[in-house]
Amino acid sequence: MKKTILLFVFIPFACLSQNKLILISTINTLSDFFTTDNQSNIYLVNGNELTKYDKTGRELYKYSNKSFGNISYVDATNLLRILVFYKDFLQVVLLDNTLSINGAPINLESIGFQQAQLVCSSHNSGIWIYDQQNFSLIRLDQNLLQSQQSGNLSALLSTELQPNALVEYNNKLYMNNFETGLLIFDVYGTYYKTISTQGTTLFQPIGDWVYFMTDSKLKSYNILTTQEKEFPLPQSDFTNFRVELNNFILSNKKAIFIYSIE
């Protein structure tokens, strides 16, 4: 199946399609994946190590924990409360903006989630969990008490669920299911709609646009108007990309490329 990467950005389409992408910095280092915060800081993961860079590619801070294996996911939507998920050990670690540990690790298995597949940050210091055992989305508040639950989504949607990414943004919860597309819920875990972008892997919600990669082009889809557009990328050899402020960021296994949108 063709691999497609899904991306959400708030930048108007004209900003990207009419202006130039100028390469301003390259971070020459191996990585498994990276993410960003809303200030264009970059969080690069290599095995069990997380490194934070600023928007110019200058290294700022490092964090690593060999006790929990490799890092599976990083959520930097709240730059003061970075969530790090270790899927193999069912552990969640919260870091501050200097990548220092902020509180004790959360052992998901010890609080009843033996099959937690996905975890992301939520408003008011909560977290969302996708529980594969019950095919449900569960929100925990800051005291790790359950505040919301979606119910059995596989039964509700009459489809097999093998989701690969989860994020809360702007009063909505987005979960990507590789076979069917992007599932959108409200902050109570109530299903809203599905965007049919099968084969996607990564996504970033900002505003009302959905941007997804196919055939080395970035295509846009507006979740409210269903309007679609597309434009080419500066290179095709990549594993991940993000857009923050006026920066467009691409990566391959060996480097991160930071472009300025001018």
C-alpha cells in the first residue's frame, strides 16, 4: 500500500504555494522521528534519547531514560509539559521546557491499562489513552481519574481499528486509523466525522486544514468546506515533516532540514 503522510497546518495555502522555501539550517544527526511545538522548537528522538533544538537548529537540551526502552511517541503541544510515551513498558513521562522530569512516571498498567496503544496530552493537564482491549478512548484528568470515555469504537464505526497516532487540539481529538483515515472526536470522546485519507501515518492539527503527502506533493483538505489544493515539496526523500509559524521542517533518517517560508 502506498505510504501517505498526513499533516494539518493553519498557514494559508497561498503562503506556501506562492512563497519560497529557503533552507536555513540542517541538523545532521540520526533520528527515529521528530515533532515540534508551537514556537518551532524541534524535538528529535533517537532510541531512548530526546533532544530539543530551537528553530535555527541549535541544540538546547537532552533527556534519556534507559529503564523504559525506546521512546514511542512525544507530544509537545504544550511546550511546558512535554509528554513522552514508552509503549513497550506502558510508561508515560512528563517533562518541562528544559526536558527535566516533572513528577513521577505514570505506569499505565498499574492503573488498569494493560493494552494502551496510544497516549497524548489533553487540556487542563489531562491525558488521552486509546485502549486496544476495549477499543475505546479514555481521558484521565490531572489526578489520573477517568473523566471521559468513548465506548467501543470498533462496534460504533463497524470497522477494524489499528490506529497509529492521537492528538488533542482546539477542542477536538484526532486519531489516525491507517486503513480508514482520520477519525475526529470532540473533547468528550464523541465521534464527529472521518476524513478518508487511507494509508496516512503522521498528522498535525492546526486550524481547519488537513495537509497530507502523496507522490511528493503536499495536498490540502479543509475539514469544514471540503476544499482541496496541492503544491510540490522541495525534496522527496523524507520520513517526517511539520509546519510551525514560518518554518517548514523535513527529515530523513540522517538529517533534519529547516526551511523558512518567505
